[in-house]
Amino acid sequence: MLEFDDAQRQLAQGAAAPTRSTRVPLHQAPGLVLATDIAATLDLPPADNSAMDGYALRYEDYAAAGGAHRALPVQQIVYAGQAPAAQAPGQLTRLFTGSLMPAGADTVVMQEDTRVVGDGVEILAEPKPGQHVRLRGEDVSAGQPLLAAGTRLEAAHVALLASQGIAEVTVHPAVRVGILTTGDELVTPGEPRSSHQIYNSNGVMLAALVNGMGARATHVLHARDDEASLQAALRTLTDECDLVLSVGGVSVGDKDLVKPALESLGGTLALWKVRMKPGKPVAMAHVGGKPIVCLPGNPVSAYAVFTVLVTPLLRRMQGRTEIFPQVSYLTLRTPKPRHDAREEFLRVKRVVNAGSVGELQVFDRQSSGVMSSLPWATGLARIPAGVPVYDGEKVAYYDFRHWQA
Ligand code: AMP
Ligand code: MG
């Protein structure tokens, strides 16, 4: 039996970081991983501009005008997107959020602090010098590092890149993942089911998990529990994908034929049983240099094993710098002490009460047959092997938002 941490480390080393890269338009980049560092070429904002609707003022003109007692004339109106003329001393410029500051003005007075009097404008509240002006380069200055290679691009990153006028980025191509479900008892949802059959949950589940990582589930195949069927499917997947996930058929039952099928394709099994619950049977093999991870067939086990064991490998193949997402330590709320000879990953929900960082509620039925716990849970709480954990103790928490991203 392999310890969980060793299995996680070994699996993460099951493939190399990507070497290929490709240029994609910015709108296709979210989910993909940046292959190069990117530095800023533009100051942001590119010019001084107003943060408010109001009037641009040269600060010293306020005192010269006798504070609030004398109206100043308005020289010009400048809308966002227009180029202002230089502002003459003793005058104001009417402007709006995003309008460029005219040369000669240094301060913005917001509209609410002014009063129109005849053809001038009175300033009712004493301004601070430089107030409500966004200065050129105060957000980003040209030349500074913007994003590092290995970053998974999201909406926030493409927004920042777009602000630099960047229309294309160099990314690693999405990792192509082939999924193989196995079992004579399984029927595809939508097909008629006999009383001795169950519906296939793992196919759509794993495809969704893979796609949610920014990889691409290019194939979802199903094989019957016979060696020829398994071999044919595994051959297709190892030919056409970068990573293969098989699910089911890796125990020691009579119909657990994934291992011999892999071996007949020349695969070498790198690890076998992991001391974790749910999900003891997990294996990794390589065929033609490509990693194949064999997951337990039980959907709850496959979900947990994919989350904590397979995602680091997938992140490495994607070229990401953060292979192991953060683990936090939170208080476990459990009516009974938790204790198992194996490392146990409980399906939990993180609940945040006023003033607390959050506590973990345990789903009441932790049998690996209970699939209804999956939509309920927000993550997994790790109970160390052989060490009892009591109500109120802190445990490691693997949040799905981080671990399935
Ligand atoms: P196995 O590892 O093949 O013995 O499968 C373990 C358990 O998970 C059995 O009860 C299977 O029926 C079930 N199972 C395996 N694959 C799937 C699947 N794709 N969808 C739903 N249940 C499955
Ligand atoms: Mg099976």
C-alpha cells in the first residue's frame, strides 16, 4: 500500500511540463496557461484623467479666488475620449469620469461640491491638492512585469492584457484528455435501462472535471468488461490523447481487466493501491510515454481521487506553476470522532458564521456509495490515518474551488 502523500507526489511527476506553445486570440485564452512572461508596454492609465464628474482646477486658483466666495469661469467642456486644450490660469474645465485632465489643471472638484452662478461656478468645499485625479502610470507602468508564464488565464488576466492593447497571447495548447469508463452494468443516460443495469455517471462527471480545469476531454469512451474491448479503447485513447483516465475495473475482482489490458499494450504499472478512503485502487501506467491513471469505479471515489490525486498531474501537464493548490486548516464539526486506518477524505461543507473563518460540517453518510453528497459538499476534509479526530479540532481542508480549478 502506498501512502497518500507519496502517491500524490509520484502521480504529479508522472508527466513532464509542456514544451509546445501556440498563439491564440485573447477571447480564446481563458482556461489556458500562459507560456511566456508578459511585461507592460503601456503606462496605465496612459494619461492623467478625472476620477469624478466635476471641474478641473489649478489648485492655487482656489485660494486666489478667495475660497468659496468667487465664481470661476468655465473655459471648456471635455468628455471622455476628447482631447482637452490647455487650461488658462483662473479658469475651470467641465469634465467627467475618464475625461483627460487639461494641461495646467491638477485637481478635480466633484460636481456635488459646486454651484453654478451666472456663467461661473463656485467651489463650495475646500479641495485637497491633486484630489480625484488618476495619474498616468499609477496602475501599471510600462516595463513592469504583468503576468508570469505558468499562469492559468481567467477573466481578470485577459482584462489586464486587453488594457495593454494585447490581442493575442502565447499559451500551451489545452491538454487532450481521454476518458474510459468500464463495466458491463453501465448504460448511457438517455438509453433504456434494464433492471440489472445502472446509468454511467463517471463519463460526464470526469469530462466536466477535466474541462473545468482548462484541459479538454476530447474522448469519452466506454468499454465492456472484456480484455479486447478495453485494449481497443485504450489503444485509441493513448494514440489520440495526452492523458488517459480510466475508471473502474482496477480492483482484484474477476472482471477487473484494466491491468492486464494495459500490460498487453506494453504499459508498465507505476503504482497500485493507495492508503486512502474513499478510493483505494488507483494506478498509473505509461504507454508510449503517455500517462494513464486508473481511477476507482465508484463515482464518489473517482470524484475524490481525481480532485486530490490527479489534478496536480494535470496541472503539471498544463504548464502551470501552481501544481498543488492551497490547503486550509479549519474546525471540523462532527457528532462522533473520526478514525480510520487509512487517510480519510470526508465530504464536508464549509459554513461561515459571523466573525469566523468557517467550520466544516460533515455529510452524515460517508459511504462511498452516497453520490447525493457530492453536490452538497464544498470540499474534502482530511483525517490523518490512524489518528482520531474529535469535534472542534482543526483539519486540512481541500476546497473544490481551488482543487478542481
Ligand atoms: P469497479 O471498480 O469497476 O468494480 O466499480 C466499482 C463500483 O462503481 C461498482 O459498483 C460499479 O458499478 C460502479 N461504477 C463503475 N463505473 C461506474 C460509472 N461509470 N458510473 C456509475 N457507477 C460506476
Ligand atoms: Mg467494473
